[in-house]
Amino acid sequence: MSFQPASKSARGPRERRVPRPFDNVRLNELALSYLARFATSAAKLEAYLRRKLRERGWEGEGEPPVAAVVERCVAAGYVDDAAYARSKAGSLRRRGYGERRVDQSLSAAGIAADLREDVRGSAQEARQAAVALARKRRLGPYGAPPADRQAREKQIAVLLRAGHRLDIARQVVEAGTIAGLEAWAEEED
């Protein structure tokens, strides 16, 4: 005699657990657990909390105190837009993104214009970011020399989409040697 497990239909449909709506305590816990996992800006934290409230609802009295929770996190030092902007801008530059893309990313994260201006990189950092992208994507002297004008234009387009200025993109693609390109990237402003 063999054991036959009951079929799924015999057990009935599995009931889906409905998450409880938020109250003040659970909203604070949600904010802190999010901040424990991710570096974020105040605007991104607020957007996250509002999205979670839309998904699960609010059972506390009055309107949910999202702005107050975010302000408490900022006052406690858990959220620092300036530090987030410096970190994010540096990370994007090391990955090869230009100032335009860095600015767009910070703007999307809700970083104020004055903070975005403070973390704007130097011309040397812009050149170094372009070289990093060229190295990663095998552009200019890092790859096979482009055979024709169309191939060079495609390489320039890659750099432009990454947020680099046209003069920097052309310099990278038209560089003769890797050593020459890296020396150009290291030049002081």
C-alpha cells in the first residue's frame, strides 16, 4: 500500500494572507527597515512610504504622518541628502557616466539643485569618467580602430548617451594611444 498525497484541489485553494494596514508604529518600523537596507534620499524615502501606504492602507487616526517620519529620520541623521548625492555621483562617475547623466540621476532621486551643483565634478573627473566608460565598452584606443566615419559616430553616440560632452566624446574616440588618452584624462584643470 503506497501513500498518495491529497491533490491540491482536495486541500482547497491556499488562502492568501492579507497584510495588515499600517499604523504609526508599523510606519516607523517600515522606514527604519528600509533605511537599514538602502542608502537613500529624503524624497525617495517619502515616495517609498507613500507607495507602501497605497498598497496596504492606513488604519491610524487622520492622515498618515509620512512627512513627519521622514523629518525624524533626517533629524536623526539616518537620511543625509548631501552624503547620498556625493556617494551616488562618485559611483556613477566611476562607472563611466558623464555629468548630464549624474545630474539626471540625482534629480530623479529628489536631490535639490544646490546640492547637485555642489557635487558637480571637475573637468578632470569628467575626462576620467569618459575614459572609464571607453575602457569598459572598448571604445577609442581600447578597441579595434573604427574603420569608417559611421563606426566613430556610433562610438561617440555611446559616450553622448552616457552623459558626456561632445568635445570629450570626440577626444576619447579619436585618441591615438591608450597612454595618450590616459595622460589627457589626468591633466589638471
